[in-house]
Amino acid sequence: MSSDSERTSSRPAGLREVKKQETRQHISDQATRLFLRQGFDATTIAEIADAARVSKKTVTNYFARKEDMALDHQDAFVATLASAVAARHPGESVLGALRRAFADALAAHDPVTGFTGPDFARMVADSPTLTTCVRGLHDRREEALAEALAQAEDVPGDDITIRTAAALLGAVHRILFQRIQYLTLAGRTAQEIEAIVASEATRAFDLLEPSLQSLGTS
């Protein structure tokens, strides 16, 4: 239980945090609108600040890099595979958990899996900066997965088996992400993409079954 004075003093801090989150989201929304309309690389911080009705300093205080405004769910993306490993069912293999998680995300047309819509996919594809950033996010996701696998197997993080497994699993997810983006840009509907990639994902994950089927079950 907290005292009346403690509750009173906590309210302003809570409101300030809400306001900061609202401001951050507003800047990101306005930036994305401009990116989609005129291209990421052609859009300046000054234009974003004008659109959001804030100063350039406010924009850079909330976002260290311009690409962070376009890809504002980076932490969620990086954590996806590691989180699936940590949340696997008792006795479930790492591969089984990742297959299940991908199937659920595919059915939900999750943007983190690649369902970003054609306009956003084109924006990323047309920008060398964003393309490089997305590649880096895949690398970071693989690194986070390696850490989760090492913990699951209770081995050092630099274990060659763990690093190799993370690379293989990361590669499959990277390819499937790129496949969804490609089909999106080709004009396929989300339902069509789901049907195509569901079959392709089965084949891709099946390739890993012989070597990774017992990973995480010991």
C-alpha cells in the first residue's frame, strides 16, 4: 500500500510518460506518412518536424536515427525468435516451437513476419538505408536467438553447435520474411501469401528436422 502523498506524486510521472509515448508515436506516424508519400531518403528531419509540429531537436531527442521512425518495432522484431524459444511447451523442441510460432504469425498476417503492406514494402525496397537496416535487424535477431538457444541447452554462447543452429534457423526466417515481402510487392493478397508461404515454410523447416529435431528437449 502507498500513502496518499506517494500516489499523488506518482500521477504526474505517469502522465508525463504517457505524453512522451504519445509524442513519440505521433512523430513516427507523421514521418511514416511522409516516407510513404515521397520516399525515405528524400524526406528530411526538418520536414518531419514541421509535419509533427515539433522542433527538429524534439525529433532527434526521440529518435537517434531517421530509420528508427520508419522501423519503430525493431525491439519486437529482434526478440521474436528468442521469445518463441523461451515460451516453448514442456518437452517441445526449439524447432517445433519456432515452427508453431511462425505458423501462428503467418495466420495472423503479423507485420513482424513480413506482412507490411505493399506501400511500406516498396518504401523499404526503394531505400538502400532501410534495406541495410532490415538486414541488420535480421542479424540482431539471430544473435538474440543464439543467446536463447545457449540458455536452453545450458552451454556457452559461443558453442559452435548453438551458433550454427541459430544461423540455420535465422536463415529460414529471413528467407520467409523476404518471400512475404516479394509476394507483397508482386501484388498478391495477404490470403494468397499465407497459402503460398505456409507450404514453403513447411518445406523449409523440414530441411532442418534431421539435425535440429531434438534441440532444446534435453
